[in-house]
Amino acid sequence: MGTVHRLTSADSITIGNAAAAYLATLDHPETASTRRVYGNTYRAMLSHLGEDTDVTEITAAMLGAWFTSRWADAQPATWETNRGALRSLLNYWEAQGWIISAADLARGVETRKLSADRSRALSRTDVEQLLTREDISIRERTLWRMLYETAARSAEILRLDVEDLDLPNRRAKVRRKGGAIDIIVWQTGTARLLPRLLKGRKSGPVFVTDRKARVQLPASDLDPDGHARLSYQQAEALFTTASGAATLHQLRHSALTHDAENGTGTPMLMARSGHTSVRSLAKYARVSAEALARHQAATDPARRR
């Protein structure tokens, strides 16, 4: 994580600058989501502790009091996400020599056990209703259908450029989490929608904003007419509103859960999801209550009488 600098008596750094230095290490496409989430945590910290406070003045009691007051009523998953952001920041500061011990400073923020979430997958009926809504724009219908049919991550799909698409073979190259290049494959629903979305366009981002960009952006994030690449935040907000609080990630989760219920094997699930660990895949391959009910009804001895 860069050169280690040991503090001297004349050497000091504010927590504002120290947080900015760590976020700068996350300035890559594959870490954009992490940077966004961690940035929210650090802004909350700076607002409470003061961004001009020297890192050497921070104590475990200060961090513990701030963190607990800020997220005391949060769900365990939210607590752990922000705790992870704080630990990563402190570990970076320790590596730079700006603090003596990350573990000591973080001891006031204890872990919260996450309960198993078995209800993140949407029902097949809910998914079908969302994907076939006629009052939704062609962009959203294509994005949502592609997310469900490919089981890819939202960031992977939103990073797609037209040049990445192999329309005749219904596939595209994506950059997976961690940077690996992989292939995703979609089905008939997406294949029918993509030409309507692109309207013959041969370059630029696949999913773009309705209006032309008002600020200067890299050429790679603009289509030939000046429309910007659709951001994750905007795509998520549109889906959450249309679905009644569901998230884009739940389309991926639902696709893998439904595949598992259909008997799809682990190698195929991993190929679809891009996971490199069976353990990481396991939380997606859980049978839903809906599928369990169908199984119980189909195997009920009384039904055969």
C-alpha cells in the first residue's frame, strides 16, 4: 500500500488528509463501489471528529463513542460494513506509520454477528412482473433483464461498452470483481431488447443517461452524442422505486437462487456468477420458501392417496 512513513516530532497529518490518502488507493474501476461506501463512512467520521484533527490525537474511546452513537440502531450488516471501512482505514494508517496500532484504536468497535439472510431472492412472479412492465423505459427493461439473465454484478453490466457486445452470440466480455476478464451470456429476452436500446449505435457505454453530460467526463464514459454512462446510484434508485425497495443486487441473487432450485450444478453457478469460491457462492444457492413449498406439496404422501 505504498511507502511506509514513520512519524517524527515534526511530522503530522490530519485525519482528513489521511482518509483522502487511503481513498486515493481505491481509485480504480474495480474498487469504485468500495470507494463510494467507504467514503460515506469517512465523511461521517470527519464530520464528528473534525477533519483537521491530528491522527495521533485519536483514541479508541473517541472512535468507539462516535461509531456507537452513529450506528447503534443499524442492522448488523450495516454495522459490519462501516466497521470494515474503519478497520481498513486504520490498517492503512498503521502501514504508513501514522498510528502505532490499528487493532488498539478499533477495540472500541466490536463485531456484530450477522444473521443468515434467506429472503433476499425475489420470487419468480415478482421478477417476471418487474421485467415485463410496459411503463418502464427500454433502458431499464434491458438493464434489469440482462442482470437477471446473466446473474452478473450490477457494476459489471454498467461498465459494458457497445464494443464489448457480441450480439449474434448473445455474449459479452466483462471485467469481474478483482479485475479478471470473463464472459457473460444472456438469453432471448435480452437479445430482443438490446437492438431496440442501441438503435444502431456502435460505440460508447451500453447504458447511458437520458440527457447529455453537463460536466467534463472521460471520453470512455460518453456515447457519440455526449450522453454519459449511467451511474450505479441512478440505476439503483430507479430500480428501488419501481420495485418497492428491492435492490439491483437482488436480481443477481434471485437468478442464482432460481438456478439452484432448478438443479443447476455448482460449476455452472460459479461460471454464471463469476465467483471463484464455493463459500462465496453458497449464500446465493439457498432454496427459497416458495420452492420449498412446491417441493413439500409435490412430495406430500397425502397427495398420492
